[in-house]
Amino acid sequence: MNPNYASIVPPADEISIEHAQVIIVGAGPVGLLAALKLAQGGIDVLLLEADKQVLQSPRATTYMPIVLNELEKVGLFPDIEKAGHKNKEGIIFRKSHAKGGETLAQLKMAQVPKGSVKYDFAGIHLGQQTLAEIILSHCEKQKTFRIRWGHRFVGVKQSGEADPVSVTCVGPVGEKFFSCDYLIAADGAGSAVRRSLCIPFEGFTWQDFRFVASNVKYDFEGYGGFTTANMIVDEEDWAVIARTGPDDAPWRVAFGVRTDIPEADILKQLPAKYERLLPGPRPLKYELVSANPYWAHQRVAATFKVGKVLLCGDAGHSNNPIGGLGLTTGLLDAAAIANCFLRIYNHNESADALLERYAKVRRDAWINYTNPQSIDFKLRVHSFHPEVQAARDGFFNALNTDPSMHLKMATMMNEVIEDEFAQPELNGLPGTEANDVIEGSKSGKD
Ligand SMILES: Cc1cc2nc3c(=O)[nH]c(=O)nc-3n(C[C@H](O)[C@H](O)[C@H](O)COP(=O)(O)OP(=O)(O)OC[C@H]3O[C@@H](n4cnc5c(N)ncnc54)[C@H](O)[C@@H]3O)c2cc1C
């Protein structure tokens, strides 16, 4: 550079590196829950989020007892109970409106004897974005919590065992550099962290339908006897129709469209689909709030751990959303990984073996419980293969004729989580009771 220019060009940027004990990529509900537990345990945690706020797209709506138990341990339950809608009725399986809307079977929480399960309701319904905002508000009260919005993760480097992990983001004004002892990837199914480590996302993508999640204001209860959670069983017009919250919150109508419909035309299917799904007087009068098409997958990362980088939530696994098990499993991952770090930092446990165990236990939980159950859910509303149909008829028949089925299902949803790492003496850590690495997300709705 011509020395005369020195006074007229800006000085070179100073490259600073911000450090945290644990960095989490992704401020979805999974990253936020992990951050809350870590911060409550006094661990210095930094969240890096690509967006400028909590994502608002319509996704999870239902949190089952197995997850509520985890949320209760970190003090979130009262806020979630207040903001959400308790499903005290159960789940209705029914035909589509176009085929008469007849109820095929019903899980009835009223049939579950009082006091026989901890949570005597089938879950709390609440939009995922509100759940995330509630967790964030709790995080913000913690001294050791930091968040950087608008910071998109782009790269990670791990050197020697004793060296910190280096992380690069693209922030509002260019590249930003960070370092940490450990990195948690909670950046969703398209995880940039997972991809940057070349970890295969094994499994398959459903090719028989695209999934559309719409939020709509409509009087389902008034017009059609719908209750909080409804599964519509049909070869073409299968759907999930459920509350996303209390009172005037929109309802979720999630349905499938054929994969040969061009992307640009998918949402044009919606009025005709609603015509076949929605009860009530015609012409239909509804207020569409939002609608997004998705591909649905059954995929799991080949490993949840590479060195000091751990995968969590959708970054590690993705399943079709019909049974509502994706975030359920992810929140249990978050609780488990945070429990590991609480042991490592606050109780000097050896890190590598514990984190290896986390990676195996949570990957196995998805493979052995979440994946088969979520495939069952999808087939139950959609497939008319003779074997599936026979199994479905058997399930419906049992629900309709065997009164013990209601307690059995409620018990499964409340199932106590096995924890091979339980250390009761760790109870009483500041702000948390959770000390377990969670073995399985066994609970489902069947
Ligand atoms: C229609 C639909 C309905 C569903 N219903 C249910 C349900 O009822 N119950 C249930 O349990 N599950 C449900 N799921 C699944 C659930 O939505 C996901 O499992 C959940 O979002 C996973 O949470 P997460 O925090 O792991 O990832 P996400 O919620 O995807 O959050 C990832 C975060 O990472 C950020 N991010 C991404 N890339 C980067 C980057 N490079 N750098 C920094 N930040 C980044 C994103 O902006 C986002 O904030 C549903 C899904 C869909 C699509």
C-alpha cells in the first residue's frame, strides 16, 4: 500500500476470539434447553443462532408427559402449563370429513383411573416457537448464559486433545471467531455442523408424500366434535388436526400431498384439501395463518460424536412428524447432554467416556424407539397395506373394547426413564435436579 494512504484507509480489523466452556449452535428448543440446564449448573455457555430471533415456522405442537417431566426439572413447567392447552381428552382416530368423519377409535384420558399416572393428560399443546421463547426467557435470567443472534456457523476445527475447539460464524459484519472446550450441534435437520464433519445422515426420505403443516383459525370443536388431538385415517386425505394452544390459538392441520405436484403448486392444494377435511357449514369460512411444505425423513447421523463435537436433536435425527416424536426425542437428548456436562464440569468426571456413552445411548434411543414408533404412526394414518390394516384394526378394536388400554397407553406416555448413569448424590445442583443420561424416549401415543 502506498504509505500516503495510511491516513485515509481504515485500520485492519482486530481478530478477536470469544471463548466459552460450551458453545451450542442453534437456538431451537433443543439448543435452548441444553443451554438452560448448563447455565443453571453454572457452566459458561454461548449460543450461536443464524436467525435474528426464535424461528417462527409452524412445527411441533405437542409435548408428552415424558418431556414435561424433563421440563419440570428445570422449572419450566408452570410457564408452559400457563401458555399451553392441556389435552385432557385423549386422541381421536377418525375418517375424513369427506368420508363421513366417523370416529374409529379413541384414547380416553377420562378412562385412566385418577392418581394412576403422574400426568393424567395426554400432553400439553403449545406452538414450538412459544416453547422456545419461554426457555429463552429462563436462559436470560442465568448469569453464565450468552447468545449471539444472526451468527451462522460455517466451520469447526479440532486440533490436539488439550486444545480448544475453534468455531467460525458469519455474523452481521463478517466472520466471527469463537473457541470452546466442547461444541454442541443443535442446528436442526440440515445441520451445518454435521455436514461440515462429513457425518452421513443415514436412512430415507418418504417418497409417497410431501407433508404440509398449516395453521388455521377454525371452530373444529363447534362444528365437528373434534377434540384437542385428532388423527384422520385415509389413503389420500390422511391428516393430523390438533390444537396449537389454548382458546383462540390456531389449529394445526397437517396433511400430505402427492410428490409429483410441483413445489410452486403445493399450497394451491390447500383449499380442496380443507374442503375434504374440515367439518361444518359450506362455504367454509376459515382464517389461514400459515402453511409450509416439508419433506419427511427417517434419518439418523452415523455418529453423534466427533472428538469434542456432539450432535443433539434434529441435527442428529429426523423423523416424520405424525406422532410428534421428533422434538420429544430432541429435548431428551438436550437433557442428557447437559447432564453429562454437569458431571464433567461440576463433578470432575472423565469426559470422553461419558460423551461416547451419550452418543451411543441417544443414537440407540432414536433407532430403537423413536424411529419404529414414528413409522408406525405414519402407517397407521396412511397405509392400507393388508398387514398394516390388520394391525390398525387390532389396535382400534383394543381401544374400543378393552378398558385397560387407556391406562396402558397413559402409563407408556408417563414411562419412567431408565437411566444407567443415575447418581442420586448429584441431586441438588444449583437450579437442577437432573442427573441422568436418559436411556430412551420410549413414550409414544400407542
Ligand atoms: C410440521 C411439523 C410438525 C411437528 N410436530 C412435532 C410435534 O408435535 N412434536 C414433536 O416432538 N416434534 C414435532 N416436529 C419435529 C420438531 O419440529 C423438530 O424435532 C424440532 O424442531 C427439533 O428442534 P431442534 O432444536 O433440534 O432444531 P430446530 O428447531 O430446527 O432448530 C435449529 C436452530 O438452529 C438454527 N440454525 C440452523 N443452521 C444454523 C447455522 N448454520 N448456524 C447457526 N444456527 C443455525 C436454526 O435457525 C434454528 O433456530 C414437527 C416437525 C414438523 C416439520
